[in-house]
Amino acid sequence: MAFATIDVTKGITGTIPVANGGTGLASGTTGQFLKFTGSTTVASSAIGDTGKVLQVKTAYGGTATTVNTTSNQLPINSNFYATITPTTVGNKFIMYGTCDLNYENAGTYHDVGFCYSTDGGSNYVDTNMSGKAAKGYYTGVTRLEGTFEFTTGELTTSSANEHRISFNGISGNGACQFMANSRSSIVIMEIAA
């Protein structure tokens, strides 16, 4: 036996409930997705549930520059940064980076962290990191190359502008060089608040 096509617009009124294979929704919002909010309830929800990663940005390499962090130096290198624009103000940026420094003087050490700019790089400010920047202390050598400073940080966004995230020389006791190679890198993740 053959069945004719059923016109649901004539045979059904209202919405089809989840229990009958429908969504229970008459409409949704552009750009949102459907998710179960209960065992028999579907809702339209915005992208970006709390704690979800929304985007990831990276930066690699850079141009060589002298680092002398006997005082706060932000950024270490104005030509090295990763750019990221928050999806929503109030979200968090979680940052991880490796800063390749060339220590030419025995006993030189540096604390390295992150700084950011929301005005295109004219002004940088400290990130007020919740993570602790790594400190490398080297002594008894005349030259040590390819050393890495690992650092992590967290920043809650307060501006919808593009953010430039860069390395910040926090403190130190002598000159060294930020290396222009692919071993220097920054990774930024935006996490929904």
C-alpha cells in the first residue's frame, strides 16, 4: 500500500514536542544552537557556555631586541604580539608563552610575564596574572643560548577592542636578547565567562 505525502501544516497545530520527535520550539535565534536543557526539553542557546573555549590565537617568532629588565619593560618587543578580539566583554583570555632569551652575561636572570594593549599597541599594561611567571637564574657560564622562559596568565576582558598580547619583562639584573626565531611563541584562548 502506498501512502500519499502528509502536509503537516494542515494536520498539526502548534509545535511538535520532543517526545514526538520535535523540538517543542516555534522559533529560534540566528546564530544560536539547540541543546537539551532537560531529558525532554530542547532550548535555543547562545554559543559560549561557561568555561567553553571560543577561539584560539597564536604568534610565533619575532625580531631580535635587547631586554634589560632591571625595571618593568612592557612589552619586551613591540613587534612581537598575538592579536585577539573578545567575543563578549567579560570573557577570560588564558595565555601561555615561551620567550626565548639569549643570556650573554653570567648571573643574568629575568622574570617574564604578559602585557596587553587595547589601542593598537600604543600603550601596554600588565595583565595582573593569576598564574606565576617563571624565573630563570643562570650563573657560572659565559654564554647560554636557547633558554626559555615559560609563563602563563589570565586576563578578564573589559574592552571590546582588539587586544595585543605580548611579553612583559618584569624584573631582572642585566641585559640579554629576545631571540628572533620560531621558539618564541604565544597561545591565547578565549574562555566564556
